[in-house]
Amino acid sequence: MAALKELQRDLENKANDVNKLQKDIAKNHQVRKKYTIQLGENELVLKELDLLNDDANVYKLIGPVLVKQDLAEANANVRKRIEYISAELKRLDATLQDLEEKQNSKKEAIYKLQQRMQSLQAGKGKA
């Protein structure tokens, strides 16, 4: 009986771990979605900047004020931003893969615990 209670407690702990991992995965997806949208927006800005003539006026919104900015500087800033966002997306992908692997191993451990509990209960039913 004590072994069964111990297994039950272990099962609950592992289920809580899986729930926490699922929340972390959902959070990761949310952040990834935000970065993906930002990447698309920045790529669109880069395309627009590429269409401009070298002597075109470019303005950057800083607070409530539009400040004139050099085209080359604006181009460089957008490229750096795209580079940063791409690196963050790669990092998030690696984190997501790690979280999913942990989740799968926890689910497998839960499955094995459930089998052990069933076999213990089946053994008691016969006795």
C-alpha cells in the first residue's frame, strides 16, 4: 500500500512538471510569434529603404518627434535589428526543442509509472 502511495505521489509530481513544461512551451511560442512578426516588419522596412534614392530623406520616430536620419545609417540599423531578431529566433528554437525533449521524457516516465501502478493494483486484486 505504501509503495502505491509513493508511486501516486511521484506520478503527481511528474504531472506537475509536465504542466510547467507545457506552460513554458506556450510562452516560448508566444515570444517566437512576436519576434517573427517583428522580423517580417523589419524585412519590409529594409525592402522599402532599398527602393529609395541615395539622396532621399529618411526620418526616425523617437518618442513624439520625427528625427532626420541618414539613409545608410537607417539601412545599417534595420540590418542589425534583423540580425538580432534572427539570432533570437534561433535561440528560441533551440530552447523549444530542449523543452519538448524534456516534456517527452517526462511523459514517458509518467507512462512507465502508470504501468507499474497498474501491475501493483492487479497483483493486489489477485491476492
